[in-house]
Amino acid sequence: MTPRRLLLLLAALLAATAARADYQPKAEQVADNVYAVVGPLGQRSAENDGLNANYGFVVTPAGVALIDSGASRLGAQKLAAAIRAVTDQPVRWVINTGSQDHRWLGNAYFAGQGAEIVALERTAATQRQSARRQLDGLQRFLGERLAGTEPLSATAPRKVGADGTVTLTLGGETFVLSHTDAHYPGDALVHLPRQNIVFAGDLVYVDRLLGVLPASSVKNGQRAFRALAALKPARIVPGHGRVCDLAQARRESGDYYDFLAETIGGAARDMEPMDDVLARHADLPAFRHLENYRDLHRANMNRAFTEFEGQ
């Protein structure tokens, strides 16, 4: 390759990288004053500034309530731009549905703009415990684009219902937070009773297979999904994937929790050999179409088996 062609190739690669790094999330309307920001399905990267998840916001006469704040200061700024494209109302609240990096590491940016940062107590506690490790991990994906990101954990509301839920109101809108503790410790969902919309956090994945992490709980996921289904939501904003109805959420997440808890968990409780169980269920046609299926399915079964083993 000639030096000129090499320079042209490098210039093209740099231009392509810059273009990808200009990813700007956009809001889509879910109801009259409720919006979702649907992120890409792939891994965190410098190209998407760690915004590989779903976010959302509710516009009220008293200001905006934002659901989750992104993985970095820069990601938070991009979410703020998506909000400004819809309304001039300031962000008054940020409600964190979880303590994974892309749910809360943009908190400090919005707090600096005057927003109150809210989450359930277990969510906030896990944020405090995980901050340094998450920042170190994000450095690998975001590099210089993580600059200026400071961890700011949420404040837990003082009033907690007897069932562990928290009800908040802003500008005539009601937000009910309840724990799921499925994908990550302290995870929660947010129900908007007036519109009957649920921001499900990482309890629900559609279009891609849900992930079972070492810290995940399939048992909690099954329980929490059944509680979500009992609400009979008109629309669900999942943690990942397109805005959906309950039927799709059940097919692509609820049924998978049932499979992991009942089929894999049942085999574990019966003390069947793990390798035999995983081999027997290696191919599940009902979920094969979901992105990341080949990468995650066996590991998901392995962790589910371990969770139920000996119970």
C-alpha cells in the first residue's frame, strides 16, 4: 500500500469513528406526555457513549421527570439534548431504575442543572458500593469520552409503603417505584398509573435475550415479571429493545424467566447433572431469534442452575 493510500485509509477510519461517536439519542412518544429513548442493542462503546439501554421522560407542568441518566457526563448531555428537542421544561427529577453504570453515572450532570436524584434505598446503596469498579470498567469502553464523569448516588425517599413501594408525584403525575432485584441488586421498575405505562428497567428485554449476571436472580425475575403482568400495562418501555406491549414482553422475557426457573431450576432442585441439563436445552426455538441468544443462553442456564441448586 502506498503512503498516500494509507493516509487516505486512516483519514476515512477517523472520519467513520467520529461519525459514530456523534450518535444522538432521539425521543419517541409513547403517550401524550411520555417519551422513550431507545438505545442500541449492542455493547457499551465510545460510539454510543454507553447509552446502550433505554431511557425515558415524562413532561409535566412542574418540569420533566427523567428515567435513568446514562453512563457518563457526555451521555447525560446527549439525553438532555433529546429532552430539549421535545420541551423547554427543565429536568426536575431523575429516577434511577438501577445501579448498573448506564442507569446512573449521568446523575451528577443533571444534579448540576438543579435536578433531584431519586431511587429506592437498595438501588442507591448498590450505586455507592459499585461506583469505583464501574468507572474503571467503563474506561475500557469509553476512554477519553468518560472525562468529567463523577459518581453521584441517588437519594432514597423517606416514605416507603408497607409493600416496599414508593409513590412520588410531580406536576400532577404519579410515579410508583417497586423493586424487581432481577438483573442487578436494587433494580426497580416505574409504573405510571394514569397512563398505565411501565418503565421496566432491566427486568424486561425484547429484541435481544435477557442476560443473567452472576449478581442476577432468576427467582426474583420470575416473581417481578408476574407482578408487572398483574398491572396489565398498556405499554412497556423495556430495559433494552423496542417499546412493546405485555404480550411481547411475556414472549421474550416472562416466558424465558419461567423456563429458567421451572425447567432449569427444577432440574437443579432434582439434582440432575448440570451438563446433561444444559445440553438438553441448548436449543430453544422460541428464543433463538433474539439478539445475543448464541452468546448468552448457555451462561444464563448455568447461572440459573446454580441459583436453584440445593434449594
